[in-house]
Amino acid sequence: MAVAADGRLFVTHVGTGCLDVVSPEGQVLERIAAGGERLSNCAFWGESLYCTVTQTGDGKTGEIRRLDIGSGGYTLFGHI
């Protein structure tokens, strides 16, 4: 999971290849395709959201995808 600066929560939804975007009130706002069958993690870095994909549709494994979602968020290690 990752938290955007505006309070939205981005949750990897394993098995769908998508991120669920959840409002601060807990409502699912949208589902964003991240380009793989299995996502395991996501984190913000600057204005981009990075997702680890453990399996893609063509059988590849171990990819990192960058999604430009139009806003930044809280980094995992903000002090670095």
C-alpha cells in the first residue's frame, strides 16, 4: 500500500494486476491497471508510483513499473 499526498490509498490487488484507489473515507474510487497479473508492492517516489510485478501476462517475472498518476505521495523512507 502507498498513501498519496491527498490522502488516497493505493492498494495492490494481487491476481487482478490492478491497484485499487481508496478515498480517505474508505470508498473505492477506481481501479488502475498496472501492466501485470500479480502485483506485490507499491511505493511513491517523487511524483511517480512504482509497483513491483511478480508475474506478467507473457510469463516474465520480476519487473518494476512506474505509474505517473498526477500526484505525489509519502515515500516509504522519507528521511532518505
